[in-house]
Amino acid sequence: MTSSELWTRATADRYDAEETETSSAAVLGPTLAFLAELAGEGRALEFAIGTGRVGVPLRERGVPVVGIELSEHMAAVLRRKIDEGTLPVSIGDMATTVVPGEFTLVYLVYNTITNLLTQDEQVECFRNAARHLEPGGRFVIELGVPPLRFLPPGQVAVPFDVSEQHLGFDTFDLVEQILVSHHFTRDGDDGRYRRDNSRHRYAWPAELDLMARIAGLELERRVADWDGALFTQDSAKHISVWRKPT
């Protein structure tokens, strides 16, 4: 067990409904094309596969996918979509859980490496990815760049979504590199809001590169989105690809 917070049954049951935009063909199309190209003729392993938002359609594209997921409740939602024989999932944490065989691709999307709340565990996640990769295989991470430039002196909160249905903002502990995502979501038509929050350990691209080096991986490329846009100092996120030497 790692420091990751477990997703509850209630959260898992409503996850897909709250992620309809990120599950749309317009959003997922470039993601699936990027990952399928890297997987090639080999197998892919998804760390923190969740409800299968990415893993299920990637499998439907013909890429053999295996998943690791900490929350049994999230995995149960995935299992409603696809059977175990078609997409096997092991319950466990992504830093230490080992599944059989080697893979041409290991991937971890949607900021999920930040669910590991210590640097040591994030390093172990890279080591676990390297452990599963065949020589020449790739490890892919999708991660936001910490928006600390938006913090004036004395401020610790940055909003990331303000709408009628949802208010979201992050608060930062700059010493421990911990952010807490706060969500106020309107449920139903009575005007009431549901409050949720989750803790994350943010990391900079250069820090991830050092973790990769510790794990014996080499940076191959870094882009700003799944379409391959140039990564710059103004990019809000990055897609990074590290390669296991042959």
C-alpha cells in the first residue's frame, strides 16, 4: 500500500459521468493514436487504469492492454465494460505491483503520478515501469506543470475551473510540494453543492527526468499535448516519453 488515497465506491460510480468531456472522441483520439504508435506490435501496461477511460478504447484499437489499479471500486466499474480475459487488471499500487511479462509501453495519464504523495514512491513508480519494459520500450506520463507563477506573494490558491456546475481550485504547500484539489460540484437542481478534495504531490519535468535516470530510463521526447505541440515555458502540461535502453 502506498500513500495514495483510495477512491470510494461513490466516487467510482460517478467518475465516468463527470469525465464525459475527457472521454469524448475529440479528446481521446489523439491520446489513443499517440499510445498505439508507441505500443506498436507489443503489449501496453496502464498504471492506475481506473474505470478504463483510456485502457478500454486502446484495447478496442487492437493493442493488448493490462492494467494495475489500487481501487477495487474503480476496477469494478471497468469490469462492467470489458471482461478479465480481454483486459486483465491487477489490484495493487503502481509503485510496487508486478504483473507477468514484458511490455513495449507503460503509461500513466491524467496527472495520476501525483497520487503518490512522496518523492520516494514516485521514484519507485519509475523503477516499476522500467521493471516491466522490454529493452527499447517506453514509459509515458501525462502531467500538468505546477501553476506556481499564478501565485502572488502571500496567496496559496489557484482556481482551475469556475462554472455554474463546478468550482475547482488548488491550494499549495510549497515546502512539501503538496497540492490539495478542492471541488464544489452542484448535484441535482436544488442548488446544493457537494464538496470533495484530494491530495497530490506535484513534480517538475526536470525532477521526473532525474527519477527516470535513477530507474535507468532516458528522455526521448517531451511535448505539450497528445497532438505533439512544442513544449515551452508557457505550456500548461507535458507528455513525456522515456525509453529503456537496448
